[in-house]
Amino acid sequence: MACCENLGHVLTACAGDRGTAKDVVKAYVACTEDITTIPAATDHVISSDIEFEALAHWWQLDIDKVGSSFSFASEGEGQSKQYLNTAIIFIAGVAADVTNAINSLIRGQATFLIQDKNGNKHLIGALDDGADVAIVAANDRNGYTLTITWASTNMPYFYTGAVTIA
């Protein structure tokens, strides 16, 4: 891809075109190994459905938007730059069923859809390159903080395809 290939004007947004929502309001997770196809993006948007192995699908994580956020920041120097894409999600309520559901995320790679207040879904992870997850269960807020990181040459793609859950 040529450098600056998609460079263009960024004009002031008209009402409704570009929101200023900052909160993460929904999150979905899938095991990266369960995903068979992530369609190609056009203009940084994946509009076709992500395909899964038989019986696999997205899992919804009920999150508390207070304490949940995302940050897509470039890092590195010279020609060695990339993005460190980070999402922090908070799941309220320390409980055995929640621990059981999220426990294995630290031992594998997962792909996430992080939805913001504007309804934008950001895809964090790729085929054979899922996100890393760090989990902290703490009593101060009585919940779990999941820190999701994924290094890539791009910020996460926007995803407008279907989100099939069990």
C-alpha cells in the first residue's frame, strides 16, 4: 500500500455525521481460533459478516460503561511505527459464573467487538492475530477489569456486519 494512499480532507462534521461519544457501551468476544473468515475492509469498514466454525459465535459481555474505554495510539519510531489498540472494559460483580466465563481469556487469543455510544463497532484482533487480555478482579469496585491490547499497523476496523450471539 502506498504511503498516504487514502489521505484526504477531514471537514467539520455536520450534526449526526460524526459523534463525540467516548463511552464503550457493549462488548463481544470470540475465540480467534473459532473465526474462519474476516472479510476485507473497504475504506476501513468491514461490512460483510465475520464467519465462524460450526456452532461458534460471538459472546456478549455485559459491561459497565463507567470504567470502560478505548484508546488507539500510534507508537514506535521512524519506519517501525504501529498502533497499540487498547480497550478497557469493566464487568460488574465478582461471581463464580463470570470468573468461569472469562478465566481462559488470558491463555489464548480472542477477537473483540467494542461498541461505542455512537453504535460504532471496532474490531480488535485479526485472523491468527488475536488480542491479548489481562484480567484484574478487585473488591474496590466489585468487578473485573479486562485490558485488551492488540498491536497492528492499523487502528481497528469498523464492523457493520451481523453480530450473532448464542
